Amino acid sequence: MSNILFGPIHSRRFGKSLGVDLSPSKKQCNFDCLYCELDPAKTMDKQEEVLSVNSIVEAIVEGLESHNDIDVLTLTANGEPTLYPHLLELIKRINEIKGEAKVLILSNASTIANPQVQEALLLFDEVKLSLDCATQKCLKKLDRSHSGIAVEQIKEGMLAFAKRYENPLIIEILMVKNLNDKEEEIAKLNAYLLALQPTRIDLGTIDRPPAFDVKPLSYAELLEASHHFDASLPIYLASRKKAEMTPSSYTNEEILRTLQKRPLTKEDIEALFTEETQRGFFEMKQRGEIIEIETNGIFFYKNAKKS
């Protein structure tokens, strides 16, 4: 069933990725997010159309034979992949035939408190969970969650899972203008993420046409929002909308102050700094005033002095 697979696509963070869709026929999700690129649909707490494990595994075997240089198999869905009822059996089968490829799952985290879901996710090489909201009001308004889903239960489930999971745990926050970009919402997210301590936090905004009339943050607004998170958190700005930012000149002191607010990636540096400022930046790095750290495939530059 070729419609189960999509790609491969090249990801700078994960390498060559082959997508595996656990709901290829229609949207099956317990969220109906305002920013989703899929058409609005009634939320559900279990899949109505379920693929057999054999059909998914057969498609993956064919895909790996056709593309023998895959770095990662990415399990996703037209909806939420953890609603797939045979996820534990599926990941066990995939791990038997995946070869050198890693297996990643992209989940909205709605089911993370479920022990059976945790048992399945523990067998993945990487887990990426969404956390757009730290309050119930935001979860209902932005993610339009199915009845009975509580943000506090999600947060407790994530903490319990993180204690058990030894591989990279990535959190994705998608910011929507005038919804979860407010200071009080960010403050609650920040406090929670300091407790969770994920491997990396991808902070992004809308970059595909959304189902509803909601607006993205500009790169400048996303950067400003990132400054409200603790500087110790490994935040990666995942927005593709950086070209609109005009590079500025910074003094060495201003560069170091900026790095104290938030570590920057090479992409950030190219978006923020003029060529002359970039030269000064890398001269400071050579002198040891700026250090480089690698977090799950992303290189961050930090002020060598602790703030």
C-alpha cells in the first residue's frame, strides 16, 4: 500500500526521512488544531479505520528496499499516530526490519499519560511531542481537543515518560498570534519545560495554509517570544520565515548579551547579524568567549560566561 509511505524528504535535523502514515485514508485525530493544514474534522478518541500491522510493515520493507539510504523512519498520521491501536506490536516489528535507520514518532502528546502508549514510545529511537499550551483554556481554544483531554494530565504524563525514556525527547511548540504567544502562557510553558528538561525544544509558527483564519508570528516576534523562556532551555527556532528579517550590526557586548538571553544557531546568526557582525562573532568564538554545543543534531552558540 504505497499510500502509507511518503517521501523521502531531507531534514537537516534528522537526515533522509521516509514518512509512514498510520491513517492514510482520512483525518483521524483527537485534536482539531486551528493551524492544521488538513480540513477541519470531528475529533475522535480512537481510529475508525485501522490498517493491519502487516500492511504497514510490508510497505516499510518495500520502501527500505527502494531507498536503501534512509536515516529515519518517521511515524505520523493524518491525525494522531498514537491512536493507532496496534502501536506496540508495530514498533516491535519495525525494529526487527529497520536496519540502520532510526524510528521517530511525531505525536500531539494527548495520550502520553496512557501506560500502553508509553510502553510503545519507549521503543522508539526518538520521540517528538507537541506542547502548544500549558493551560486548559489554551488547549481547548487553540488545539480544540477532544472532550476529556486535560492539559495537566498531558503534562504529568510527559514528566513520567521523560523519567523512563533514555533517547532524545523533543518538544515542539507552534506559536499562533494572539493565542499562545502571550506572556502569561509562555511563563507557564517555561516553568513546565524547566521541570521536564527535554533534549530540544522546537519553537515554530504557522508555515503552511491553516484550516482556520489564524496568523503566524514573524521571525522577529518568534525571536522575542523565545527570550521569555529560560536561557538554559535548548530552544531551536524552527520557523522558515526568516528572510523578512533585516540583519543588524551588533557590538561584541551586544552579541554576548543576546547569547545570555538565548543560545543562537547558525541560522539565527545569519538572520540577525550583518556580515561584519558575523565576523566579530566568530572572532569571539576563536578567543573562547563564545562556546558551541551540539544538542540532538543542532549546534547552539552560547556565552562562555554563565549569566
